[in-house]
Amino acid sequence: MVFDVGETLVDDTREWRAWAEWLGVRPHTMSALVGAVVSQGRDNADALRLIRPRIDLAAERQARIAAGCGEQIIEADLYGDVRQALAGLRAQGLWVGIAGNQTSRAGDCLRALNLPADAIATSQEWGVAKPDPAFYARLIEWAPGAPNEILYVGDHPANDIGPAKAAGLWTALVRRGPWGYLWADDPAGGRSADWLVDQLIDLPALLR
């Protein structure tokens, strides 16, 4: 079992609010722009580029850190079913990993939470990001078992479901966050996943 991070395990609301404050726009404006790029199938960072077209995201992240308002993931950011679901899967004898398109700082934050997971990795640590097939090739090397013994759980059809299936993994799309809700009934989204779930605590029973 390997889980995506943003809007699968972690509610990104607080981080988007922090970006809105940093760039000087209202949280409602940021939410609307995120929704717009999601509906167009674009990368969520494009919401930031709509506000500041020439933005250097790496430089802005460092500037936020220097200003004492860098990216954080705290217990309150976890969806309420995360610990129960991960612990339930491990209790069934399954290996549980977490790997998504996150910074190395986010990886450190996740590890500090002592989640019931066997391993945690991020795209920045691996040097490759979804939906690049190389991300899933690295995931297959990292997680135990053959590709057809790995289930990848995410909320994004283009980053999670499609490329994971192409790599030979099983897939589950969770209906949460803008991507999960918007694409749940899409033929290339939730309907193409092996499972569609409303909450992570549904997974242990499905796989029992």
C-alpha cells in the first residue's frame, strides 16, 4: 500500500491560505484559482502563476522559510481517518508507504508525525515527480513486492491513477479534495481506478 500525500492524507487548506497571504490575495481568490486550474486539468502550481506570472517557486519557498512561514504539515492537517486507516492496514500485515509530489521539507514534517507507515519519500528526495513514469519506477524499486502487488492510493487522475496503472500497479481514487470530487465519475478518473472510495478507512475492509 502506497499513499499520495496532498488531499489524500493531508488537507492542503492551510498551505493554500499561507500562499494567499504570502502573495497578497484573499483566501477566497486563491481557492477560486485553484478550482479553475483543477477544472482545466492543469498543475495546481498554475494557480500561483496566475497571481504572479514570473514566480520562481523554489525561490519563493526559500523566502517563506527565511521569513519564518515556510511549509508545515502538522497533526491538524491530517484528514481524520488517516491514522486509523494506516494502522488498520498494517494490522492486516500490509506494508504501508507514503510517496507523493512534495518537497523534502514536507517529507521531514511527515516523518516527525510518527505516522503508522513503514517508509516515507517525496518527489524532491527522489529527484523525479509524478506523473513521470520514472517516479513509479522508483516507487516499485522502493516498495516491497512486484508491481501487481502494490496498490497506489491518490486523489488525482493524471498524477496518480493513470500513470500508476500504466506502471502495473493497482489503484484507488479517494473522493476528497478538488481533484477527487471533480474527477470521481470521469472515465479517466475514478471510473478508471480499480477502487473508488469515499474515505481511507474503507480500504482495510476492501483488502481484507
